[in-house]
Amino acid sequence: MTANEPVAWMVDGVLFNSLGAALNISFDIEQPCIPLYTHPAKTLTDEEIIAEWEESKDEVDFARAILRKAQEK
């Protein structure tokens, strides 16, 4: 699987992991076959995590800080 390639397809609210099956149903019931994609994980380096830990007051503060940092990427 390469980037920007669908990982599944949805037809009329039903999830398919086979494009062929999704297209067959799509044609039979005249509903669109919608591709579904994933996105790459947003990861932090060990150094970024350690820096956030050192600046945190407690575990909850740390968890929120690394989530914020990951969302910035």
C-alpha cells in the first residue's frame, strides 16, 4: 500500500475492504463507492518527549503537552 491509497470503501453505510466487492454492490444498488483513507501517524522524537516531560508539572499536564505538540506537526 502506498500513500494516498484507499484502505477501505464504504457503500450505503457498509464498510468493504475489497474494492471489487464494494463496486459490485455499488453498481447493484446504484449508490456511490466512497474510498476511505488513513493519515500518517504524528510522532514525536525522544528529545521532544523528554523536553515536554521536563517542563510538565504532573502526568496530566505532560499528556496534554505531548498531544498538543503532536498536533502541531
